[in-house]
Amino acid sequence: NSKLDTLFSKINERMGYMEDVALYKAQHQLGIEDLDREKVVVSKAKTSSEKFLISSESIEDFTISMMSAAKAIQYRYRANLLSHSDLMSIEPRDLKNEVRPALIKLGREINSSIYEYLKDGSNISDSSFLTFSKSIESKYLTEEDKIMVFKSLQKVKVKI
Ligand SMILES: O=C(O)C(=O)C[C@]1(C(=O)O)C=C[C@@H](O)C=C1
């Protein structure tokens, strides 16, 4: 299903930023979890969900799940940096000017893709998990992480 593929690839794209984020934070001695930023991300996702007639509560839970996976990638990547100090000299994409705006844009695109798929009454069934799992390419996510994100995605509802 091409609409579902678009949705999964947007989620993969979001996860694809997290190694850069982890590297940037390591270079700037910043902690991985940024709760103030999480509030901003959730609030922007909820605002955009209203335009797409998506239940904002369900999008809040789903956004939190994606951020949990994002942090899991960052913690594991950061641990990896301890034995690969050569990576510390690479310049990651800039967190504030590039990555964060891109993550907000992707949040809107993810909402739009969810709406496009769900609006005809389709639902995301368990049988799509294998495709989802293959779409999410980060080597720093476990199957359990992916199940957690997928389950909260399945709970997203449109208001019809
Ligand atoms: O913007 C950041 O600093 C990120 O690490 C990204 C992100 C997210 O997934 O949106 C993940 C973890 C942080 O706690 C806040 C936000």
C-alpha cells in the first residue's frame, strides 16, 4: 500500500536525524532528553493534527512514542561514540537551524500521511508490522522499540 509506505518512510526519515542530534549534543555537552523541547514538539503536532481531523490526544501519545524511540537511538549512538572517538570530529547537521525545523515539518507530514491513509476508513492492521519494521532502518532501534511506536500509531484516530 503506497499511502502506508509514505507514512512509514516519513517516520523513518524522522528517526534518520537522531544520530546527528546525538553527535551534536555530545559535542556541545548537552543532555539527550530535553523536556522543554518535547513540550514544543507535542504542542506543534497537536495543533497540526486538528487541521487533519486527527484526535489530538492520540497524536500526543504517538508523538511521545516517536520521541522515546528517538531518545533510544541517541543513547545507544552516544554510547557507541565512547569507543569511536573519531566520529566526534564529524560535523553533524545543526540542531537548532536545521534538524529541529525539519522534525516539526516531518511531524506535519506524518499527520497528513496518517490522515490520507485513515480517511477512507482503512486501519493499520497487525499484519503491516513487518513492513513497518523493515521501513525503519536505524540499527539502534530494537524490535521492542519498533513495536512500541507501531502500537501507538495503530491507536491514532481520525474524527469522521
Ligand atoms: O530536539 C531534540 O533535542 C531531540 O533530541 C529530538 C526529540 C524529538 O524526537 O523530537 C527527542 C528527544 C528530546 O527530548 C526532544 C526532542
